[in-house]
Amino acid sequence: MNIGATTLNRKYPKTSYWPFSPYLGRSRRIHADPSHFVGVPVVITEKLDGSNTLLHGGEVYGRSVSTPSGQKWMAMVKKHHAWKITEPDVHLYGEDIYGVHSITYSAVPENRTFHAFSMRDGTGAFSSFAEMSDYAVRKSIPVVPVLFEGIFDSIAEARSFINQAHEEPSVLGGEREGIIMRLACNFPESEFPLNICKSVRLGHVKNAEHWTRNWQPCQVLASV
């Protein structure tokens, strides 16, 4: 039996929007309490414009986690990283930018199209950001760019930082889609809606048709 095709393969949950996000999407799923991110350790990372990807049991999964993905835009993460995730209780999520969506980033080595952003154990609980990062580094897997680690003393301070982050270019070159803010600690699956949110810039989606229709690979450099 394929170890990746277990009942513990869960989709990465939908993330609510920071209440002050310039763009709120069609769902308009808004985080109800911005004060939840004040006075506690939080991590803000860059929201990369790519494919939500799960690595588990040596396989690659897209948004659907029922069967491994064979899509061509998963080629680089399958080649360089999926085979590293062999522990049955590790589910590593990341953003893969090999298939260009709306933002064209600067050229990256082909083993750096995937950037890990979250990890779950066999119970579905989310690891702390530090635990996830340490695991990814041990496996030589890139992690999403970290923009802030620390404590905000007020909602106004958090808003100011996020607003400034929207004005800056992507760490990978090109425009920045937005940010993800989460509590730094680990937490159970049931607390995901409380402990993480996103803020996205206006005018992010520019393509009239879905990016998969005529997909193009990002600019890649030969891996060293």
C-alpha cells in the first residue's frame, strides 16, 4: 500500500484574511479577532504565488490529497524533495512556484522552486514554525521567506508592519503577493482558524484564464 495514500492526508485548510487585508477574495473569509496576534510570539512570512503542495510518504500532492500528483508543474519538487519525506507521521506543506501563476519571480535554482511553510504530525496537529523550519533545513528543503518573528504590542503596530510589507518587493524578486501571519507555537487542527491569517495586495490576480490552461515554467538555474 502506498504510504502517502492514508486517511491522515488532509488538505491544507483555507486561511482567513487579516481584517485589514487590501484584498479579501471571493470567499471574504475574514479573521474575526486581530487582537489574537497581539502580545504573543508570531511569525510573518511572505505569501508566495504558487501551488499549495503536500509532501508525504515520498509523494507529491496538490490541493487534492487523495492521490499523488503527476502534473508537470510538480516536476522539480518531485525530483529534488518529495523522496526525502519518508516518516509516516510527517506531512510537509509548501508553496511551489515552478508553474508561473500571476507573478514572475527572478530565476531560482531548480531545487528551490518549493518552499515549506507548515508541517503536521500524524494526529493532524500543526508543528511550531521553528520545528517545521528545523525539519526542512535538516532535509535541505527551502523555507518560505521570514519577514518578522516576535511580538506586536498592539493591533496598530501589526497593521503598520503588514502595510509596509505590502509596499516591498518579493524576497524572490518581482512583486509580493502578500503575507501570512501565524502564531509561532504549535497548535491542534481545531485551532487553525484562530491562529493563522493572510493579507493579500490588491490587483494580485491578473490572468483572465486559469494559469494551468497554458502553464509556463518559472525561470530556473541549474542546481549546484
